[in-house]
Amino acid sequence: MSEREPRQRGDIPKTPELDVTEQFLTMGAVEFREFLDDYLKNNKDSRVTIEVSDSDLTDAKRTVLRNLQLNSRVKAIIKE
């Protein structure tokens, strides 16, 4: 058994965060949703960030982004 280091008071485990804005902008809405679902399923402790301008969004991508905002592991930011 390996000995774990004692946690310092106030230590918060660092969760890896991936910026997927480029993938969101270059993939189709359904393709991106499948990519993100697979990524989050295979990387249980990860979080993702998407930061886009409102003018970059199609109706389909806007819908996908609104649905993703309900997921606590996804930080979706729409710049006006």
C-alpha cells in the first residue's frame, strides 16, 4: 500500500479543464455533442469550457449550448 500525503486544510483537488471552443466551432452540432458525451464519459473528473460569440452560433448550436449549460461539468459562455 502506498502512503498518501495528508491533505492540507483548505486543499481543493484540481479538476482538469479542457477548452473545447475550437471543436465546437468546427464540428456540426450533433457531431460535437457526440464528441463531448464521449469525452466526459471517458474522463470522469474533467470539466470543459466553451466560449463563443453569439454571432458564431447557428440555431442548432445555440440549442446544443443551452442544453450543455445544464451540465455542471460544462462551462458555456456566450459573449454578446
